[in-house]
Amino acid sequence: MVFALRDKKFPRFSQFKHLPKILNAKERWVVSGALILILIIAAGGAARFIYRHLESRPMSGGVYKEALIGTPYLINPILATSDADRDISRLIYSGLLRYNDKGELEGDLAEQFELSADNTTLRFTLRSPIYFHDGEPLNSEDVAFTIAAIQNPAWRAPLWRSLQDIAIETPDPRTVIVTFKKPAPSLVYLFTFGILPKHIWGEVDPTIAERAVWNLKPIGSGPFKFKGLTKSRDGTIATYRLARNTGLYRKAPYLEEITLRFFSDFDSALRALKERTVDGVSFVPPRLYSKIPTKGFTAQTITMPHYTGIFFQDRKNTVLKEKEVRKALALALDRQKIVSEVPNAVATGVPFIGDQLDSGQIIFPPTYDPNESARLLQQAGWTQKDGGWYKNKQELVLTLTTYDEPTYLKVAEFIRDTWQKLGVKVKLEAASKDNFQREVLRPRAYEVLLFSIVAGALPDPYPFWHSSQMDDPGLNLSSVRAREIDALLEVGHSAIRRDIRESNYAEFQKQLLEEVPAIILYNSPYIYVTSAKIRGAARELLFIPSDRFNDIEKWYRRSRPGWK
């Protein structure tokens, strides 16, 4: 009938309103069902289209609050030794190079960098323009000044010895040429340290540089700049605020501000996380993994070249000069029992992990053997009586020092109890977290130290084990000298061919287990927690904890929908 009312074969839309009048009840139900089905299919198709073609796009704005353990003291890229100092330095300063989220070296301040075929010359071309946070331009003179400061012993920079054998040229404001006295392919990996502004630090006496106000209110060129700080009643820094650097030489960060809060222990930091007063915790010890709140937070377990060991200072206790004593102490320890006390830890005996060496030449230490320990002591002239070991009327007594933190203390107590079962008397000292760097590590004020080392990107053990690095600002925590170890490290440090380098490092591992300047116990992953509201923070690999901020400009809290 509808079609009969007009000449055209298809009715006008207005004519469809008469359709219910000519349909019976069953037909109306069928038509209604068909229309509903069509609408559902159309809505589903539209939803799928939107889902596939719409994405969440980062927006500028928002504040990220992170809990850190410890107190900042030297927010200076060439002086920083604590994690808190290095973390803030990474946010405020920029280096010539940095690591991307795949662990690959890439330019940061440097637009280009090139290592010569003979591994003796490294040429950097700086981006342009680059400005410090106070508006002053950054150029090659600032790079040369920073390297010269590291090379000056008066600055007491940890990289001092590593950069001694290089010369710097700055032919123009954008070019830096680094020349090595001998081939050193591994040195390129060191140029991630932040660059200091010459116009500020050039006026500072290096002998008192640690007391300069710029260590707490720094001027850098990085993605964030100093905004303010608050102090507790005891004078320590409680919070530290950073503002986005809108004049960054690369894309400016999305986050408007970062607020760092400092805690004396990990439990307090996790409580702040549960109370939502912070958005993240810089590091969570494996023992506290189960206390991380699961709802609304993301815990990342990240691979990092990091190992825990026992380091001997034979200058503080002459008993430790005897290799047989050090070997006996090593054989008395059951690493598998130790790692059972540390969740996610993996027992090891050498300062390499996983695939750090392409050849896979990771050597395992001798197995636990307390009977051999006793035999070695007897062989060295020690006599057991009255529950102890004596030699020339001297009793074998050691002081074991560690960081005042539950995991370290638990492992230290196990070590003490194990050695005392052997008959070696052990005094246990827990050093304060606040003064650990200044009062224990830097002056090497210990006989036996239980501590962890973050080895960095390249498997080059030279800075941590060569005898030239024994004293501050060197990084070798042991004072046991071994010519064989030094010789192997020197060849490996300068070798151009990878196979030669790795062959030397395989032999180095054997000598390390033979000479026992330290006892490497285990390595464990780095655990980092952030709020699920903070996106863009995921990483698969870190070389040092502060590397988590390498892509901080990609982190965001706010977003808006947009078409792909």
C-alpha cells in the first residue's frame, strides 16, 4: 500500500510513520527486533572503530611525588655518591650521552658522537642551542671545564682516576674532541655524567666544593630545575621540589612538577605509598615485595648489574693479609642459605651477571666446605683452642660492618654466626644510614664490609677492583693487592678486541676467587614502584638506579583521547 501511494518505488521517510498502521502485531515485533538488532550491530561496529582508532594522548600537567631513602647532600653530577644525590642530579643535569630504554647508548647533549677506528679519539658535536636553567648558554667550554674538574684531585670526584689519561680539545663552541693516551673503548660509556655550568662552578674553590650552596640549589640543563626545598627540625631535607624545564633542548617533559620526599627507612616509604601521599618509591628491597599495595600501583622488577659481597680491608686488620684466612672465610659460607634469606636473590661468586659477557664465561666459586676452611687455617699456622683460633698469641677476631637496614643486618648476622661456628670471633657493627657514605665508605673505616655495588653498563671491573682505586674517590672497597688481578684489568680495560677483553675477564674471575680480596655472595633485581596513574615509566633494563629517569620527559599523568 505504501508503494501504491506514490509513483516512485521507494517511499519518503515521512511515509514510514504510517507503517505501524498496516502491520499486524507479529509483524511489528519482527520489524522492531530487526531495528534493534541493526542498532546494536551499528553501535558495536562504531565502538570497535573508535577502540581501534582512538588512543590516549599525553597532556602536559600534573605532579609526580616519589619517596626516596636517605638525605641529599651533594646534588652534583661529578661528586654524587648516594642514590638520592644521583637521582636528583639525573633530573637536573644532562650528560653528553645517555642510555635509552633498551640499554643502548645515545646522544643527549651531543647531537652526534663518533669513536675513531683505533679507539683513541672520541668526537662530540653538541646540539644547538642549549641553555642552563639560568638562561646562560651551554657550550664546549662547559664540557671541558667539567672534565677538567673530574681530573683535578682537589674535587675528589669518583671518576677522577678513570679520566686521568685523556686530553680535551674544543675547536669551536659545539665541538668536543677527547683523545685517549692509549686505546680505551670502554671509556665512551663514562660520558653520561652531567655537565656543570662553568660560569658558576668556575668561581668555586675545589677544595671546598662540597660545601657550595649550588650542591643543594643546583643549576643544570636537564629536564627539571630546582624549585624549592623544606627541612625537618633537625636540619635535614624533608622535601625537594623540581619544576619542568620548558626550555629543554629536546621535547619538554609532560609532568609539571616532581616532588621528592625523603624517608629514613623503606617501611616508612611504603606506608606513604599506601596512604597515597606519594606516587612511587625509588626502590623496594626484595624482603618487602609482599607489602607493595597491588591496587592502583605497578611494581617493576628490573634487571641491573648489581651484586652484594664482603670486602676486606687488610690495612685495618693485618690478619686479613693472609690469603689462607680470606679463603677459609669464603669456604665457610653457604651462599644458597644466604640467598634463601633474600627474596629473588641469585647466588654468585663473581662481579658479572647474566649475559654481560658475550662468551658466557661466568665462573662459579668453590662450593661450601667448612672442613676445608679449618684445614686452611691450620695450614697457615693457626691453632684452635678455647673455641677460637690463635697464632703467635694473637686471636682471630674480625669486625663486620654493614648498612643499618634489615636485609643487610639479617645477612650480616648469618655471616657472623657462620664464622663463629668455625671459631672466628666476629663483632657486628651497623653503621648509620645518614652518615654511611662520609663516615664508613669514603674513609674506608672498616675491617670487613658487607655492601652492594652497582657495576654500571659495561662489564669493565677496572674501577671496582684495580689497586689504584683503593682510596676515595676510587671505587675499590677492598685493600687487598694482587699484581695478577691488576695486570688482567689493565689489559681488559684498554683492549680493542672483544675476545681479548673477555678472555682477560675470564682469567680475572679465576684470580678473584684465588686471591679473595672480597667474597661476592649474590645479585638481586631492582624493584621500583609507581602509581598506575603515572604512565610512560616502564623500563626493562637499568645500569644504575637513576637511569629510571632517563626518559622522564615521556612520563605523564594527564591524557586526552585522540585519533591514531
